[in-house]
Amino acid sequence: MDVEERLQLTVRGVAEVVRLEELRELLETVERPKAYWGFEPSGLMHIGTGLICGSKIADMVEAGFEFTIFLADWHAWINNKFGGDLEKIRVAGEYFKDCFKALGIDESKVRYMWASELVDDVEYWETVLRLGKLFSLRRVRRALPVLGRGMSEEVAETAWLIYPLMQAADIVKLGLDCVCAGMDQRKVHMLVREAAKKIGMKPPVCIHTPLLRGLKQVSMEGRFDEDERLDREIRTKMSKSVPDSCIFMHDSPEDIRRKLRAAYCPPRSVEDNPVMDMARLIVFRHLPELRVEREEKYGGPVTFRSYGELEKAYVSGKLHPLDLKMAVADALVEILKPVREYFERHPKNLERIVTLEVTR
């Protein structure tokens, strides 16, 4: 695979690359660039994490990156996931590994690493403190969206302010060439790039994927980012804390169709439309076409072979919202079939995490 092919595979479907010319240079000069993606193991995985983040990891592995999937157990502890119970958080981490395996990410081609493997090293904490001395309290506070905390939310625990510095220290200590995350993690990555120039480290390339919208309309109160567009993306993103507004990786066909049937889907509009978002970001990423089954009196079956075709038909009113929702539901059922089959063969960690979710 030549550099151009590797580059196109790496940037496929991303929202932003900081910076594209640096990524090209990296692929031209480093045979196996080091990349990572950090995840808080905080509960059941939804398709925003699995099918968007997981697919990008698979792309980058194929493009020749030496990839680390970082299970941020200490970060989840700071963020009070599972009440700060590290044992439960680690159960969630093992379940995350299962989800990525179920998606076809070969365990022999990635490295799984726990944050707890770094924190025993005194040099790690020295890095945290050195980074903390580079930035004002206000600058670090601006990075709190990484915890899912609003900008105006009171900092109830001092540990929250350590979280962005730890995430930055993870990147420095791992010596990464490239860091990946959703757009809601952008602030920390910019913090790292700024710090890199001050500590004599080459700034890592940052690859940011789009945030998948939740199925329900949400309140627009509060603020997560100064940028109005990004703030809206973060506030409307899919969240596992609202089960009927998200599709979990293991959801049954019946649950997927039920949730999609009830989804917000404004007629003739793609703006703030989570069903059209799923078609654009997931369906046409994994399938060559979207087939809509309709009775003849409503126009009969129709097949769309690109998102552009689908959008044109939907905005013109030629496709009814319910027909769109059921077609996307059927596509998701097909895409997630390997995941359901995996968990049928390996149910242990899914059963454990479901039990923890019920009793949390």
C-alpha cells in the first residue's frame, strides 16, 4: 500500500485532521507510526463508539499504524463512573475488548493498555505536574468537556482538573505520533500540541471523528464549548445514559427497530436529524447500499447507493420518515449481526456488565 492509499484510508470519514500535511509527512517518513485511542470503560458500548471509533481504528491498523487501545480506568475513576469502583470499571474494560474483537479488530494487531499500567511510574506523575505548570487554571478548565462536564458546571472535585493533564501525560509518556478521538476531545489534544512545543516534543497529529447524534431531541441548555457548532455536537451526541436514545452494540433486532421507530426524524430535513446521521456516518460506511422496502401504493421498494442519493430523495419528500427509519434499522441489524453472534458465543463479559448496569 503506497502513502496516498494509507493517507486516504486514515482520513476516511473523519471530521478533522490536525494537520493533514503533518499526517502525510508522518506516513512518508515513519514505517509504523504510533497511534492511540483512549476510552473510559464506563458501561455498555453504543454504536457511536463501536461503529465510528472502532471502524477508524480498523482503518488505521490496515494503514500500518502501531495502534494502542488505551483503557482509561483511572480516568473513569476520577469521573465517578460506576461510583468510582475500579473493580467494576475494569470489568467494563474487558467488555470493551470483547466489543472490539466482535467488530473484527484482530487482538494480535493492536495493543491494549490500562491507565493503571502508567500510574505506578513516578516519572508519569512528574510529567503530569510539568504539564500543569505550563498552563493556567482557566486553560485547563476549558478542557473539561473531555469528562462530559459543561463549561459552566461547578468543579465539584479537584481531581476533575487533573484529568485533562493526565490525558495529556498519557500521550507524552506513550511517545505517540498520532492521537485519535471524537470531536469532544479536541481541547485536550490542542493542549498537548501546545505543550509539545514547550517541552521539545514533536506535536502529535490529531484525528477527530464526528459525534453520532442521539435518537431523541435534547435540551439545548448549558454549554460545553465556545464554538457554537461543536457545542451543539457535544450536547446532542449519543449517550449510553439515555438507553432509548442510543443503539447498543449488542441490541437485538427488535430493540433496534423499536428505538428507530421512535426516533426523532423531521420530514424533508437533514439538519439535526439523527436517522440521516446514522445513514451518512454508519450505513454507507459499512454497506454498499440502503434498501427501503415499501408497498407499491407508496412507491414500491427503492435502493440508494450513496448518501447523496438518499439525501436528495428525503429532502424532496419522496421518502417518508418512517420508511427511512425502518430501512436504517434493517441496515443496523445487518451491520451488528457479527457482534450479536460474538456475544452469543462469548457472553461472560456482556452478562457481567449488564448486571453492573442494573445494580449501579
